[in-house]
Amino acid sequence: MFDDALNFHTTTTTSEFLHNCSRTRNLRAVQQFYAHVLRAGLFLISPRLQTELVSTYAAFFNNNNNSSLKILTRFFKCSSLRNPLPFNSIISHFSQRGSGCFALHTFSFMHYNGVYVDSYALCSSLKSASCLKNGGMMHAYVVKSGWLASVFVGSALLDFYAKLSLMEDAAMVFDEIPNRNTVCVNALISGYAEAKLWGEAIGIVWRMPMLNLGVDNFTLASALRASSGLCNLELGKQIHARIVCGIGNVGADVFLQSLLIEMYGKCGLVDCAEKVFHMVGYRVKERRRDVVLWTSMLGVYGRTGNYTKVIRLFKDMVITEGIKPDGVAFLTVISACGHSGQVDLGMEYFESMGRDYELVATQEHYSCVVDLLSRAGELERACKLVGEMPFIGNERCAISMWGALLNACNECGNVNLGKIAARKALELDPNNVGIYVLLSNMYAKNSMWDEIEQLRELMKRKGLTKEIGWSSIRGEFSNG
């Protein structure tokens, strides 16, 4: 069975065999192959085979079944491996599959058993540490081992702190890296952007010429995000000019185009966003207009109240261009239907998500549809929809939906349905003060004073109190 695979002069045979085992989830065949390799005495003399076997075992691993993890543990304990490649492979697999704890345990095993730790192992382990929000010891190891001189490890450490929003630490690491490149700077800029420290992000971009570093598409994209966050039109125009001058084919970078559209949209220049969307005035060598670009333009129209244009553009995207819409596009167009009073069209779009595009509706979609129906006064229809929602394991979402319906009933004066919505919400959370407040507001609006008194008595017995609202005003005072 394994004769061809054991011919290690033909590397493709072994790789294909193990790949097929991984693809078909045939763990038993891998174990039998491993036994043959050990008996033939070929395992310890073939680093390539070690790496492929470890990668294959790691591919069987999942968070719910740790049988392959036990095999891997015995695999390492029974062997005297000193080659880092198999360990790098398993750290990479664990890191990519969201099993950061196991990735860090593997790294610890390498360090404890004297296996050489290279930049690949460090970068993958730092990625796992960022997911677990625990990497202080990793930082200490990087510094003591001298790996901070590596721009790859330095960038990974910087990215670790950035993902935890520890931007002062990230900036400190950036200053300590001796040989910085554009990738390293991009990691810091991205961290500032994620933390919404827009001014600091722009400051780093302006410092890049002094650091003798060039900008790339990622740098410009982060700068555009920062200018959008600041709603700074002049800054956005400067970055736009830099993009036009520095990038030969803007039409090929969908991400940059979408950020330009969003920047102009947030600054209120819808016509400029449309020009970018249609590439007016550009010499386009290659043009890609995928769903990201269309969604950005839909968002601009939606935020500026151009609901008719949202619906028209959505139809062009689906019918004319044949582009499959995503969940964000559906959210925008359903909201537009609600604001423009096109209830049936909005419901048709909502139903087509699963029927035609196999998309799963999220809480945001259901909230949007409830708002759509409530605006049209179709509260019974909205109540039926909320009652049919799949709330398994997400009671908070259900309470939010019933609360939204209760609020809509208050605005429309439908007291009976409002009581039903309140009862449904309180069945899930009997001590939800917000629902009691909404119910009290509805009673007060309809002069139902006896019901308000009963509600207050009930809240008093339960020991529930409404938080007192407060506000602060910042002012400047001067004497005289």
C-alpha cells in the first residue's frame, strides 16, 4: 500500500499520498504510514518527511477532538527531533485554525527541548499570542535572543501590541527595531487606524520620507481610512493626488477605490464618490468592480439619504453586472426600502438572501426588516417575524428585537401588541430595566396611570431601579 509513498526520491508521491489522506480525513492510513516509516528507519533521516507527517497530523486537529493532539504529543516525545521545520509546521497549523494555546505550547516545547527557534516560529507564535492577549514572555524572549533585529519578527511583535490596542508599546517596539521597512511602518499605521488614533496614523505617514521609506498601496489605504475618520477633505484630496501620481493602475486596486469612495462620501461629496466609482478621468488599464466597490457606493448613497439611488444601484449590480451581493449590500438596500416606504420590495430582497444567494440573515438584517415593517405600520407582521427568528443561544438578540418592536408599538399606539412584545422580552430577562422603562413610556403616552402604578410596584418588589441620567458641559471661565 505504501511502497510508492516510501520511495522518497519521488517527493510528489509522498506528498500526494498524505494530501489525499488529509483531504479524505483518513487518519488511520496516516498512522499506518507512520508505522511503516518508523520500521523502515527512514523517519529520522528525512526532515522533509518529518515536516509533511507533522503537517498532516496537524490538519486532523480540531478544538472538539484532541485525539490527533495526543498523537502529536507522543510523536514529539518519542522522537529526538532537533529540526525546527516540523515544529514550525504545527505552530502554523494551530495558529491558522485559531488554536493559539496549542501553538504556544508547541513553541514552549521547542524552547524547553533545545530545538532551534527561527523567525518563522516566532512570527506564528506572536500571532497566536495576540489572539490570547498574552505575550509578555514572548517579547522578553525576542529581546534576549536578539531577534528584534529581524524586521519580520519586529513587525510581528509590533502587530501583537497593535492588535491589543497597546499603541504606546507598539510605538516603542517600532523605535527599537534597527532596520525598519515599509511593512513594519504599515503595521504601526494599521494599529493606529484600528484604535481610531487617526492623527497619529497620519503623522507616521508624513514621517516616512524622513525615514527613507517608500509608501505602498497598504500605506495609502491606511492614510485614507485616517482621513475618513477625521472627515478631513483636504487631507483626503492630498492622499488621492498621491495615489493618482504614485500608482500606475488604480483601477486594479478595488480596496483603494472603495476607500476613496467612502472618504468622499463621509465628507459629503457624493459626486466625487460617483466619479471614483465610475473612474471618470482615469486612464484605466484594468478595471475590477467586485462587490466591495458596489457596497461602498451603496453605503455612500444610504448615509446621505439617496435611497432611490441605493435601490437603482443595487438592481444594476445584480441584474446588469451579475454580481452576487453580500450581507452588507442587502442591509443597505433593505434599509433604503424602509426609508422610502417600499415594504414589499424590501421583504422580497430579505427573502431572496437565503433563497437565491444562500446568505444567512444576521441580527442586523432582522432589525432592519423590523424597522422596515414598523415604519409602514405593519406591526403584526413584524411581531410574527420576530417570533420566527432563530434565537437559539442568543437571548440578548431576542430581547433587543422585542424591545425594538415594543418601541415601535409605542410610536404607533398599538398598546395590545406592545404588551405582547414586553411580555416576550421579560420572559427571557425578567429583570431588564430597559423593557420596563419602554413599557412605562407606552402606558404614560396612552394615559394608563393605573398600569404605570402597578409596574412601579412590581419594579420596587424586584429591587429594580432606573439609572439616573446625567450630562456634563465643558466650559471656560474667566475672572472679570
